[in-house]
Amino acid sequence: MKARVTVTLKSGILDPQGKAIEGALKSLGVDGVASVRQGKVFDIELSGSDKAKAEAALKDAADKLLANTVIENYRVEVLG
Amino acid sequence: MKSAVLVFPGINRERDMARALKLASGRESAMVWHAETSLPKGTDLVVVPGGFSYGDYLRCGAIAARAPVMDAVRAFAAKGGLVLGVCNGFQILCEAGLLPGVLMRNARLKFICRDVHLRVERSDTPFTRGYNAGQVIRVPVAHGEGNYEADEETLKRLEGEGRVLYRYCSPDGVIDERGNINGAAHSIAGLVSEGGNVLGMMPHPENHVEDIMGCTDGRGLFAGLVAHLEHAA
């Protein structure tokens, strides 16, 4: 089973890396970029086939390690 | 003082730290590998040194904070044991939940490697008793992620409880934006846990302890720890 965990900075948390990327896109002349926030994507291969169990395990993984919930939010998707 | 210096893959300041501890206490530190599940018997100070544990993968300190030895450190701290985390060690202690908040990328995005000035906010703690309150000391920093941030409520509590022990300042002790090298909230360079027994700080006092280093302002921190532990013993 394939799954994806997406970790993003909470709103209001300063993201200097996103700001730098935003500036670079603007200087490249990419049209219509209003703002950029940088995050992380984890593609995870799971051995079982129980979707509910997988979701619980991924949440556990995100809470324990993948995200720092002081500053980050996460989203778990089991892709099947 | 029986100190234990933790060693994680990618840490590179553990020998500087052990040398500073020996200079202050006259005793060798135990070097404790991250895979250990206990601390040496009789340990009365745990030090988490600086470096780049696990290459700063995921987030600075994130993986080291989950190493087996950290459970032993948590138990040690819960009983009131003294823990000092410097630089990456500070990041590890935050990630381990032993200190609140988080260390973000420096506000101006640059890795900063130079001497900075710190104001010692109070002198009645094990980590500052070698100094006077309001004293300005000069110590080096070397970090890319030292911008301390926490939510408003946490910052209010830290200030209210007098838990900020070291602040970035100008050479004459003024707290201002210019002296705040990395953009840290309230110019925080070092803070303690609720119990006052866990200190995390970004600057490296261990690198200003001998004349050959050009400055010995870092000595006070280690001398204070020795005095505190000898007094307690």
C-alpha cells in the first residue's frame, strides 16, 4: 500500500525559505506568483492492507517524528 | 561533578565540551553513545553537545531526539538532574520535548559563525551562578537554525517565570534588533525548563574557556555548575 504524508508550516509561522523561493520565482518572471510556502512530502510504502490501520500508523509516525507539531501541520493520505 | 557527554552520529563538539568540563571540574567526562539505554551511575550532569547530528536530516535534532539514550535523559531530567544542551544540543532538547518551542532558520537565512555578546539575565541558577546578573559575556556561535520561536503564551510564561537566562545583546548589554543575530523571539539565546534544571543555548561557552582561545568568558558557566554540584554534594 502506498501512502503520502504532507507536512506544511502552520500559518503565521515565518518561512524564510519559502520567501526566498518566492523572490527567485518573481525575478525569473514567473507570472502570478503571490506567495510561496515550503513543505515536505514523505512517500511511504506500507506492508499491510488495512486502510484504517495504515492511517493510524501514519498519524503516529507524523506525531512522533515526521512533523514538529509546534510549528507544522500534516496531512495523511493512503493512496491504496 | 560527574558529567556525561552524549555522542550522536554527526556531532562534532563533544571533545571541546569534554575539555571545558575537565578544565572546570578536573574530571574526565563519560562519553555516552546514543544507542545506550542508561547513563553511567552517579551522573550529575548530562551534556548534549553541538554539531550536526544525522546531518540535520528532517529537522535539526529531530532524529537524535528519538535516540534510545534520550529516554534515560528524560528520566534523569524528570528527577531534577542537570542537563545542558548547546547549539545542536539545544535543538535536540526542544525536539525531545524537554524544552518548549523550536529553533527555526536564522531570520536572514545565513549560517552565522562569529563571536556574539550575551547578557546574563540572572545569577541565581546553577547555569549562571558563575556570573553576575546583567553581566555581558562574549562567546562564539556557529549555527544556521538558531532563531528561537514559541507561541505567545509560551513566551509570556518563559518571561514571567524568569526562564530566559541568556539573551543576545550589543557589546554594552543593550537588547536590540541589531544584537539579535538570528531573529530569535525576545532575543532568546538560552532558556531553562519549568523545573530550571534543563538549559538549552545556541552559543558555545565551551569554546571560550582557555587563554589560547582569545577569551575565557565561557568559563563562568562551567565553574557555576561545578560550584552548584559541589555545594549540593
